[in-house]
Amino acid sequence: MKKSTLLVLIIFLLTACKSTSSDASAITLNQVLSALKEQQLTIKEAKSNNDDILGMKLNGVRPSSYVLDGKKLLIYIYPSAKERKKGMEDFRKKAENSNTVSYKYYEVNNVLVFYVYEKDINIETENRIQKSMNRLKESVK
């Protein structure tokens, strides 16, 4: 009887550990910041406005907020790509009935990035962000 109880307990613990661990190929915030810096993008940490649709918590994750060329850059890091997809669904639901400024978003594995350019997008900056995201995609293959 004790052996079967011990076996059940071990299986339970192994299952619990596996379900709470994040994706092995998950990208970190430091990796995102490094990829942006490799493209000579200067970002500065900023405070996020939690009341603004672009800056609020999505699928339980609050973004890291930065300023890039005077524009808002929001980086959401999720435990997995599946959770990131849920974060984007959450954003779409919250944004459907609100007027938002112009933005571009990027999705790479477990990372969701919003570049909020409001009215005028700087094409060179946007291209550098895209190159950074492509570099991250290559790093997780």
C-alpha cells in the first residue's frame, strides 16, 4: 500500500512540475532588448499607463514599457507562445470598442511587442524593429 501511495505522489509531483514550467524555447526580455540594441535602436525605460488600452495587462501579463524615438514601445513576455496568443486575443477584445492610436505589433514565440507610433511611423525605425524580431525568430529555431 505504501509503495502505491509513494508512486502516485511521485507521478503527481512530476506532472505538476512539468505543467508549471515555461516553454524551453521562450525568449527573455533581455534577449528582446539585446536584439533591439543590435539594430542601433535606443530605448529608454518608461512608466506605463495602466488605464490606456496600449499598456494594460493582457492575459495576466503587464508589459515592460519603453520609449523609442519618442514613441511608446511595450514588450509583453509570456511563458509560452500559446499564452502570447491568448494575450493578443485579450487585446483584440479590449480594443474592439475603443479608439486606439496607430500602432504596429510583432509576435515572436512567447513575445508580443507593440510599437505605438500614434500618427506618423518612422519607416527606418519600423524596419529595424522588424529585423530585431526576425533575429529573435532565428534564434529559437
